[in-house]
Amino acid sequence: MLEALAITVGYTETPVLRDVSLSAARGQFIGLVGPNGSGKSTLLRALSRVLAPSRGQVLLDGVDVCRMPARDLARRLAVVAQDNPVHFDFAVRDVVLMGRAPHLPRFGLERPQDYAIAEQCMELTSTALLADRPITALSGGERQRCMIARALAQEPEVLLLDEPTAHLDIAHQIEILDLTRKLTASRGLATLVVLHDLNLAGQYCDHLVLLAEGRVIATGRPQEVVTETHIREAYGAEVQVRLHPTTGRPYVTLLSRMPISVVGKRSTRIHLICGAGTGVELMHQLTHLGFAVSVGVVNVADSDQVEAEALGLTRVEEAPFSPIGDESHRRNCDLARAAEVVIVTGIPFGRGNLQNLEAAIRARGVGRRVLLIDDPPIAGRDFAEGEAIARQRQIVNAGAEVCHDTAEVMRIAEELP
Amino acid sequence: MTPAPPRRALLARLVGLTSGLSAFLLVTILLAAGIGAEPVPLAVIADSVRRALGHLPPGPQAHLATIFWQLRLPRVALGAIVGMALSVAGGSLQGLLMNPLADPYLVGVSAGAALGASAALLFHVGDLGGGIAKCLIAFLTGAGTMVIVLWLARSRRRISRDAFILAGVVVGSFMWALVTMVMSFAGTDLQVIVHWLMGNLSSEVNWSVVAVTAAVSLAGCVALYSYARDLNLLALGEEQARQLGVETESLKLGVILCSALVTAAAVSVSGIIGFVGLVVPHIARKLFGPDHRVLLPASGLLGAAFLVWADTLARGLGEYFPVGVLTSLLGAPFFFYLLKRR
């Protein structure tokens, strides 16, 4: 119903958007994401006829919006701006009634049905209780809901929202997105919403458009758009993307790109056997103390692997969610033997990664100092029917030291040369 | 099903408000026309009005009736028209520019009109046609200045409101410099020019001037009123107003042209009467709310009554006491109060 066909838009000679195309159909809830300055708000301005594209067209049911009178467009398309400074203290009801303006004759007053529609829109957005309050006296979230009520009073077919959740706390963010999503479905709107938060966007939208530097980088279902590669390309940021176990939607974890400050240099080489995020803290602290740290066997995209890669540590990697193969096991043993100290974290063990304990046994066998972190205790993380417990006992019998937590390991590490 | 919504009858409110304020204005006009060095009692006024309406011959107190009809009423009527024009123009410009400090003189019209009037007085062409020439010149130079300001503020087919305010202030300062220059050449005419600049209703008291001013001002005010709802939408911001179907560029052009027109009409017959166009809309907004559909007529009627009372007081303080001094003396403290409250 609303289509942008290869539009190029700008405020000056330099375009902010180049060749951007998208389309929104009735009942679709589309998220517009992208870094600051990528042209999201500009795109909404172009779609709502505030800016005319220098090339390309914006079509509403096949008609160029720039050729539509402002009033005709306002009857079909409503916009909720990012921040809404209202000059003069109009009552909330009056502001919502302003949404009826495009439907009124030039010199006509509001008719009873206009009041009814405004009232209904206030009920929907739970602003009815605020009806007689001056809009200037409301909080950011209340005002945002009033503006949504006003947009709904326009009875639009297309709803554009520019960061409706900005400045709102988490509860209000959810409230606003739930509301707009529900209305999109119940009224058959085509809704386009600019969102800053990739997780909210991934969770709420059926379809995402990722913009960067004025171009569409990716478009499609959230799991197709929110990927580590796309986000690196668009934001230049390292993130970790997972599919949420219950919703199946992508969620993003930010990874710090702050370099670790290294105090001094130590000669001891430490091999860290970890996985499932159990080694992240130690990697940081040991690197910080100046040890040469290697990491073994971690699955690609596991948080330990991501962190080791970020810190630039020597590591043995295995394909995501795969058991440790022979080649990886051999290299893990080599790294463990090459180190003076081997640390085994409280990894959950299954059949796929028992070799990690095997590597520690061998290292102990050739006289390496082995520190076992039994946190949580092995009994709770043995998913290999007692084999992990057996092997841990074997290592301890061979002279490995058992530590109860990371802090204890660090106390030992600080004494090392 | 939600219960029937409370429909606030804007129309009823509007009718009640305007008829109430109109009645107040009418009483003001009749009372004010009676007050003066030679008081005209209400009974005489009533009798005279009755005779005039019934085309009857003049009554026993014909000289008082003449004072009422030929001296007092034209001046009082002119005061009402000027007060209305300035207040409606000020209210519209405050709405358009979203600037509480906006007033009709911001457009540069007053400075331009002042230049025209003072030049006309300097070259002694002002008195041609019983002062009509001076008014006409002031009107034309005022309107001409507004055209310059608009031209400066418009770029790429858009009027930027900030640029408009700046252009108005800058062109205004330039024009005032020229006025000062004219005054330095004025010699014995200086007093006449200063008197005109200070703003007064004493000079142009004849019915033809009143009629022309009334026609121009009323037409301009009606035109401004037609923009009232669009001005409401503009309170949401220019972009939002456009997204609600307002053609903002034609709105800006229309409001600026109309308010310049009525301001030029007012200034050309009364000089620079300050603060009415600034303060009256603020008072009306406090009393009746921000909806321009109510605010503009309320401002107009309040402003008319305010200026009539101020002029009556000025007349009481001396024949040549300029009402512009009085409105500023009353308006400035009130404005300080508004500023302090913000």
C-alpha cells in the first residue's frame, strides 16, 4: 500500500538517502533500524511528504504522495514524531481532536462523531483520564501516548512512528509497542516504526529494514536482518546475536571493544580450558595481569570463543554446537603441554566435550600444574553419566589442585612469575 | 460500547463569549464617548442614538449630541478598531511564530509606517486631504517594509520563522535609524513627529478615516480568523502541522500578510501604540485558553475595549497626552509579571 521506489532524499545537495526502496502492506508491522544518522527519520519525512525526493517516488496505493493535497494525505497517513514539544497548553482532548482536522471542512467545527472518535482513541491509548489535563503538564510517556491517540484520530491507513520509545522506561516501551502492534493487526494498518533498540525491533516487528549511511543494507524477517555481519557492517560494532529460546526472535548482546589494559608482563604461559562463558572473566583478568593465555576447545559463537577472539588470544576452535573433533583435541593437548599452568573452569560436561578433561589429564601426566575450578561442583554439571566425575577424580588423584572459585585461582595466579 | 462522549459545545462557548465581550465593548464605547471635558450623560446619548436610528430631528441638547457624534464617537470607534487590529494581529503572530514575545510591530511594519509618516510631516504633505495623505503614505511605507522583510525571510520557496523574526528586527532597526535621521532634519516639526510616533488617537478624528480603517482592519481580522484552526495545529510543530494536512507555507504567508495589513492600517492612523498587540493576546490566552478559534475574537474584543479605556484615561490626563505612553506604562509591568512567571 505504501511504497518507496528508489528514492534519493536530502536537505542540501548531498543526499541523506540514496536509492532507498521499501514497501509496507496492510497489517504489516515494519521496523526501521540503523545507526544514528543513517537516515531513518529522513525516510519517514520523505514517506510523509515533508521532504520531496529528488529522485524516485513515494506511492500510496499507486499515487505519488507529492501530488496529493496535504489534507488528503493526512486522512490516510499519520505520523508520530520523536519528540513532541507542544506550544501553548492545549488540553489533551483538544490535541487528540486536532487529529480530526484533515476530516473537517475548511471552516467547520468538530462534529459529534469527531468527539466520539477522539474519545475512543483516548480509551485505546489509556489517555482518557488525562483528557482535561494540559498537554504541557504531562510526562514524556503520557505525551507520547497522547500523540499516538492523535494519530489514531486521523483514522489513517498508514502509521509512521519515529522512535516512539525514545525517552521511555522499559515498561512504557513495551506498552507503546504492544499497543501499536495490536492496532496494526486490529485496524489493518501498515505501520512503520523507527526503533533504536535492535532487541525491541527484533522482538516486535514482522519485518525489518536496516539502514546505514542512507542505504538499505538488509531487509527481511528479523532473524535475517539482525545478524552479526549486518550489524558489524551497519554499526561497526561487535555484537553477539542469539535466537531467543522462547520467542525464536534474535537478540543482541553488545561486546565491549575496550582494549584490556595490561599491567606488566609475566613469563608464565597459561592454558585455559573453558566453554559456555565460564572462561570470560578469567581471560580478562589473566590477560590484565600480563600472562600469555591460550584457550581450548571452544565452539565458534560461544561467548568464550567470541571473547577470546576479541582479546586476540591463541585458541582452539570447533564448529558451533559440535563435539570436539580429533584434530581440535590434538591441538588442545599441544597447547596445554606448551603452557606451564592449565586451568579448567566449571564447564558443563557432556559426551561432546569430555576431551577437554582428557587434555587436562594428559597435561598433568607430563607434570604441568593443573588448577580445577569446581564451581559449581562437578556433580551438578556432569551430563555424561558420571564420566566427567570419574575423570575429574582421576585428575585430582594425579595431583591437580581444586579451587572453589575464580577468586581462589586468581590468588594463585598473582603469585606466579 | 463506551458511553456517549461529553461533547463540549465550542460553538456555544464561542457565541456566549463573543456576545458577552461585544456587549462589554459596546458599553465601554458608550460610556467612554460620554466621558470628557464636556460630559455627555447616557440619557442624552440614548436619546440621540434613538433619534439617529429613527431619522428624527435633533433633540433639545443638540450641542452635546454633536460632541458625541462628531468628536467623541469617531475617536472612541477608532480606538476600538486600532485596539482590535493590533490584538488580533499580535495573537495571530504569536501563534504563527510560537514566540510569546511576538507582536505586530515585529513585522517591521510599524518602523516603515513611522518613516513614511515622519517624512510626510517633514515635507508638509501630511495634511493634504485632511490628514488622509499622511495616513496613506504611512500605510504604503508600512506595507512596503513588510514586503522587504518577507523577501529577506524567504528562501527556496520557504519562509523560515526564525529568519522572519530576524529580518523583521533588522529591517525595523534600519527604518528606525532613518526615522531618527528624518527627525534630526525636522527642526520645528520635530514636536509633531514625536507626537505622532508616541501613538495617539487625537489627530484623525473624522468618520471617513474611521470607516476606511474599519473596513481594512475588519477584512484583515476575518481573514486571520480563517487561519485559526491551522494555527492550533501549528502548535504541534511545523512538521506535524504539515502531516496533519496544513499547507504551512501558504499559512505563514497568509498570516504574515494579513497581520501586516491590519497593523499598517492601525499604525497609519494612530502612530506607534505599544504593548496592546503583545499583552492583550496573553491576557486572552490566560482567560480563555489557547484555542485560536476562541482566542482571536476574544483578543480582538478585549483589545478594543482596553484601548478605548486607555484612551479615555489619556484624554483625562491632557488633550495631547499620547495613549501610546499609557499603554506602555500599563503593559510593560504586566509583561514583566508574565516573564517572571515563566
